[in-house]
Amino acid sequence: MPLTASDEDAATLSSQEQSSSIWNRFGARVSGAFSGADPRVCVAFWLFGLINNVLYVIILSAAVDLVGPDIPKGVVLLADVVPSFATKLVAPHFIHLVPYWMRILVFALLSSVGMLVIAMSPGYTDGGTIASKIAGIILASFSCGAGELSFVGLTHFYGPFSLAAWGSGTGAAGLIGAGAYALATSALGFSVHVTLLVSACLPAIMAMSFFVVLPMSPLRSAEIGADRYRAVEGGGRVEEDEMDDGAGGEDERLLGVSPVHKSIHVNQGGSWQDQARVNLHRIKGLFIPFMVPMLLVYIAEYVINQGVAPTLLFPLRESPFEHFRSFYPTYNAIYQIGVFISRSSTPFFRIHNLYLPSLLQVVNLALLTLHALFNFIPSVWLVFIVVFWEGLLGGVVYVNTFAEIAEHVPKEDREFSLGATTVSDSAGICIAGFLSMGWEVWLCSWQVEHGRDYCRQKT
């Protein structure tokens, strides 16, 4: 029986009501996920994540322009990562002696100076100027590594929304950094020199976020607690982390300490040797549940990105591209979209088994390596899906590792643990940097020997 006009109107209205209901439920879900969040905290930590990581992305995006076509781009990756790794390895043991406000100023200064050194160095044809650019990259890398462990540690005082905002900002750094560099140097026609000079101004945003946007009351409460704890005669340890409501304050009154939030840094007495032993014990407790899965996922995804992706090439007539050089930046952009989505996901979605996505990332590495060898994936669009999935897995392990630490590590160990665990991603990238240089050469040579010489094409 055919529908009348009134029936069609009713069907249309019903469809609109269903659509409206879906959007209302989605809006309620988003609103509920961010219930209680302080907008200033979220904005500040999002900007911390963005600015701290965006220079790292810009440097990698500019690798060819910095060192030229004849020097392996892995040199830039290692110069951008090894100093950061070294910083994360040793800084957690002493960086608590430096106030956060002073750290921010030092990070901003180091990053700006590093980018200025890179930008002011002449073209890549002079070997000496390459050395000066590497020196600038190293300065920026030190700042990035110390910044990451500091900002992740700072989330201890600002709650789970600060961690979610930090993760989202770091994910956005990949998209914005790579996109802004390509837009400035290609579409807008700015020189590499001018683009890098402008990027040297970005760390000022990080300083403004700390001194202007971020509420200082949680940090001041911790500092007050630290000062009062230091005044305890004999250096007795206070076990309760937060006593603002006065509950359980009898022990603190006996010690002569007011019931305030205390910083983790002051819950540690004794010599530096004693403190080193305490920290080593903490790291041992972090290694298996938190550090290993993050290490695995970063090794796998950066070997994919640096060693396998350059060889994932198809005949141009079977692809949406006109040049072979277009494959790699497209893979990178799709990967960064996946990272951004997953690093922004903790308010909506949590995982607790960190090993599952890490092992799935190893499966991705095996799958794409086998395809590079035996060419069995029929379409580049399927590779796009795998690369997007790769980005999702990498981002979800990153943010959920820190979320698990924030939930399960005792409060007195939490700030140190959050900062110390950041060494895992840099360690994974360093290992992958060395592996990927040989991985790419091996895969490309295999393809050429088997009649597929796309990886040797220059355009």
C-alpha cells in the first residue's frame, strides 16, 4: 500500500526525532565525561602537550630540508630522541629539586634557542652547518624530554582531566606540527628558514599557559605541605597524602604538621644513596606492568613508520597519487589522526590490559613487513586502514599507561612514577631508530631483487 503525504511527513518527523535523540544522548555522554573538569586546567595541559611535542614533529618533518638527500634521515630522528631518552633516564632522580615554574622557563628557553640555532644555520651542503643543526636539535630534544616527564608528573596535582588534556595535546601536536610545516613551506611558500624562526616563538605559549592559564592553587597547596613537612623535627614520615578535611589528622598533629596536601618530593628522607635505592625499587615495580607494554608498542610503531612505511608502495595507476613520494607523508598523516583520536579517548573509553594493544601493534609490524616482502595486500586503501589502526593502538597505550599509574600507584609514589615511566616511549623510539635504518634497506633491496623498484624512485 503506497504511503500518503501524511505518512511520509510522519516518517520524516520520526527520523528527525531519532537523529535528535542520538545527538542528545551523545551530547549528554560528552557532558557527563567532562563533568567536574576545570576548563583552565584542561586548556593549560592541552597546550602543554601541544607545544612540548610540536617542535619534535616539526624537526622530523623538516629532516630532508635540514640534512639533504644524501644523509640518512635516521640521524635527525636519533638526534631528536636520544637526548630526550637520556634526560628521562636520569632526571626523575633530581628534577624534583627544581620548582615547576623554574623548569617551565628553562624548557621554553632551551626550545627557543635550539630552534634558533637550527634556523640560523646555513644550507645543508656544508657539513659544518649540519653539525650546528644537530646541536640545535639536541637542545630542543633535552627540553622535550624534561618537559614530558615534568608535565606528566604535574598531572598528579590536577587530576585525571589534566592527564586526558595532556594526551590530547600531544596527539594534536602530530597533526598540527606536520600540517603546519607542510602548509608553510609548500602551500604558502615560506622558506624553511622563516618557518623555523617562527616556530622558535612557540615555547612562549607554554610559559603563558603555566603562568597565566593554569590555576596555581593545587600546586601551592603541595608546596605549602612540602615546606611544613620539612619543618618536622627529625624528618618523620607522614603517610597520609591529603588531609584537608581533617580526617585522620591525629598523627600529623602529633608530628606538628598541619593537615595539608603534601608533595611527594618531601616524603623521602636520608642520603642520596638511600633515595637512589628507593627510586630503583619504584622503577622495578613499574617495569613489568607499565614500562614494558609502552616500550613494545613504541618499538613496533616506529619501526613501521621509519623502516616499513617507506617501502609500502603500489603502482601509481592503482593509487590516488601521482608521485611515489606522496605515499609516505599520507601514511604519516593517517597515523597521526589515529594517534590524536586515541590520545583524546580516556574520558570516554579506558583499557586496563596494556599488553593486548601492544601485542596487536607487533602483529601490525609483522603484517606490514610481510606485505612489503610478498605484496599480498591488494589495495593501498587497506594499508591506510592498518596504518590508522596502528595510530589508534599507539595512542591508546600511551594515555592508558599513565591513567593506570594514576589509579593504581600509591599517592606518595605517583608523581615520580608518572615522570619515570615516560622513559619508555623514548627508549622504544631510540631502539626503533636503529632497527628501522637496517629494516628499510633490507625491505627495499628485497623488493628490487623481485622486480619492484618503487622504493628507488625519486618522484
